[in-house]
Amino acid sequence: ASNLVISEIMYHPTAPSAAEIQAGFTDADAFEFIELRNIGTETIALEGAAFTNGIPFAFQNGLLPPGGHTLVVRDQTAFELRHGAGLPIAGEYGDPADPSGDGGSKLSNGGERLRLQDSGGNAIRDFTYDDNSPWPVGADGGGFSLTLIQPASDPDHSLASSWRTSVAIGGSPAANDATTLADWLTTNGLTDPSADP
């Protein structure tokens, strides 16, 4: 369990663009995703693992190599329209018969408990994220995702201090979101390292 982290959560995406609306995606929730990462040194067999709180999703198969990422998305077509095709998507958790998202088929914009368990029902990750401070509020509709800080260190997912907003709007699905202080200062129009909050 310590080798598999939930490294990114896009629970409150930005509103659809004009092009996305024209393509038929009028609900921002269609662009949700969760990223998992193997921080261990051995390949992980995902078959039998499942999200049993927050979203309904069970992995049917899949091998996750060391350092590898996989994504669980609400709507694959919407996700690929926004982020591009070819990313490692394990499957969708959205219920096509429930486009409103009721019935637990989407992530809560107000925070909720996520539980990922193995095939034996044992918790791999079980924690509650929130949209209020001290949790990163920029992830609550500001376009950023919740991003796990230093995922390779296996931080405690239940602590707000283990999370930050993604570097870029839209997050960084299946990619490294690390940044340096110099880059962060430049991005935020600052030059003095003491300005880092």
C-alpha cells in the first residue's frame, strides 16, 4: 500500500470553454480526474483495487511500473479534449446513465472522503480532502488541482499540509508537477525569495 499514492485530484475543474461547450460538454464536472502514482521499485498489479468511497471505480486490469502514473477520469472524451489523447487512463468513473452526477458518480466540490482499497478490502488510501483552508483553496474552482507534495516520500494524505495547488491551471495529469522556488517566483511575478509564503 505504501508504494501507491493518490498524487493528484482535480475535483472542481474550470467551466468548459466555448470549444468544449460546442463539443457537447456543458458541465465542468466532466473534466474531473484522479491520478495515482507508483512510488515503489516494483510493478504494481492494479486488478481488484477499487475506490469504494468518493467515486465508484474498480480496476479491471493494469500494471503500473515503478514511477508510473495512471488516471481515473469522469469522462474520457471530455478529458482528452482538454488534456490531449494518449495519456494512461485506467477507465471512467462517471455514470453515463446519470449525467447529473447524482448518486456518487462525481467528486464533491465541497470535499469528501476517498477510499482506495486492495482486492482483499484493505485500505490503500483512506482520507478526506476539503475545499476550505488550510487545504489549498485554489483547487476549488480556480482551475488548479490538488497535488501531493513530494509524493515519493509517501506523505500522509489526510493532512492539508501534504497538498498544494498544481503549478498550472488544469493540473498536470500523468506528468511531473514539481517546480523550483525560482520558477515559482517568476510565475508569480516576484523576484525576492523572502516573498515565498
